[in-house]
Amino acid sequence: MAGEDNGEFYLRYYVGHKGKFGHEFLEFEFRPDGKLRYANNSNYKNDTMIRKEVFLTPAVLKECRRIIAESEIMKEDDNNWPEPDRVGRQELEIVMGNEHISFTTSKIGSLVDVQSSKDPEGLRIFYYLVQDLKCFVFSLISLHFKIKPI
Amino acid sequence: MATADVEAVDFEPEDDDLMDEDGPVEVEVSPRAPPPKLKSAITGGSTSLSAPKKTKGRGFREEADAERNNRFASKDFDSLDSGGGPGPQRSIEGWIILVTGVHEEAQEDDLQNVFGEFGEIRNLHLNLDRRTGFVKGYAMIEYENFEEAQAAISEMNGAELLTHTITVDWAFSNGPFKRRSMRRRSPRGHRSRSPRRRY
């Protein structure tokens, strides 16, 4: 699959909002040298910021690329997605092969939000990809550090 | 970058005179958007970006850089102590391997049966595709000892599981990898392989 095996790779995902508990967010990034960074800031009740980083093997990055390539997210565009709002924002930035996307949108509560948007097909791809990526990252972080993300 | 823009504007009054003589003025000259800025602190300014990228998305048109850089700028990310040098890194309670090419209908028992042969599996993550509900295609397995994990990798990488060829490798590394060193084999990789297994 194009862009899966060679060339550069970078990924960053952010979801967060600013509210009465301050700036609460979750963010992770895969860097080209294999470093995975994970940050989770919640000010609710206990004021803790979790920041973890660990180097991954090429095998893990390759699997990450496969998940992205198979989602075909690089073909989408965020033009018709809901704009980030007071409730929150999501950002997904990916460099893969010769393409660089930096998408932003609001938080997506459920598939109902996807369905009622102006680009349900594209947003659905984003919606599921983000869940699959979070799942992948949470497994890595929780196995390595024995913390329970979120 | 901001100063450059301001200076460019200063020259415009003179330019206008010249342009008038050329007939219809292209109004698009000044409103033309500056080239998209790479938002990422990592890729931005990196010289490794050889070819110009095709960029897409609203993220390139926003100015939230400062805040985002703050989020990741700080150096105080926790990491486990690594021995330094190349090679796999130990996780807090054991050694984690990644299995890829896992059949979408694989069950935890299938992996347990095969990988339990190399030692007690302390943890097994077999994540599902959120859309289809089938296995996403990878599994992460934790062993207590390095030798168990190494044996699982040596024996099972390239083996067949439920008709799929799987790859098995370490998940975590002591340091960054470079493209060139990616193909380097571990010393054990050179030993003659036992025949491929099927399960």
C-alpha cells in the first residue's frame, strides 16, 4: 500500500477543551525516530499531568502506518467537518510518504454526530481511525508503564 | 516571518505605479496566502523533508502553534531508565513483544496456546477494530523474562497462525532507530531456522 513502508512518518493526535478545570487534554505523537510521546492532562479532582515517552521499534511504527494506510484517511479532507468549538477540539496531523495532513474538528460524541455532519463518510473514517489509534497507544503505554491511560 | 510581510507591504505603493502600465492588475497578488506552515514542531524546520509535501487540512491555516508547542515543549516526560545502546527495552514489569499479521478472527486462546509455550504470558492485548469488531491485526504480549520473549520472537517470527504469516518483534527499544540500522539482525537471527511452524 502506498506510503506504508517507506518514506517519512510522523503522527500527532490531540483532543482537548478548556473549561472550569482548566485545559484538559490528551495528546500523543509518533516521531520519525521511533519516539512515542504521550501526555494526558486532567485537572479534575487531582491536578496531575501525565507525560510519558518511550522509543518504539520499527515493527511498531510499521503497524501504525498500516493502520493509517488501511483507513485511507490521507484521501480525506476536513473542509466539511464541524469546526472546533467550545466543547472541544481534535487535531490529527500525519506525515506519510509525500503527504502531510493536519485536520481539525470538534469533539465527536457518537456516530450520531458523524451521521448528521456534512461529510459523514470522511468523518466516519476519522472517527474510527482515532479510536483505533488511541487503542493502540493505550496498550503500548499501559503495558510499558503500567498506568491506566485516562 | 512577520517582519518580512510588513516590509513587503511597504514597497507596494511604488509597485502599483509600475503595474498600472501593464494593463489589468492581477488583484490576486497580495491576497495570495503564504505557503502553508508546517504545524508540527518536529517536522517544521526539519531539513529531512526532501520533497515538498502535499498538504491538506485546516490545521495549516490556523495559528495555534504557540500553545501547542508549549504542550510538548517541556522536557519533563517520564521514561523508564534504559541501559542505553541499541536493543529492546524492558518495560516496567517485563518484556513486551508485538505480533502483527494476526488473523481477524483469532481468539485470545489461539495466541495463548501458541505463545504460552515460551513462558507464562503476563499480559495479552488483542485489540479489536472499532468499526468491524474483528481483531485489528496485532497483539501485544508480555513475558516476565527476556529469554522467554526472545524465544517467542526467534521461533514465531515468520510462522503461520490461522493461515496468516505473522511477524513477531520487540515492541520497545532503548533508543532512536535510524533507517540504516533497521535491517541489522540480532546475533540470533543468523542461526539456522527450524522449519516454519503452522498452527
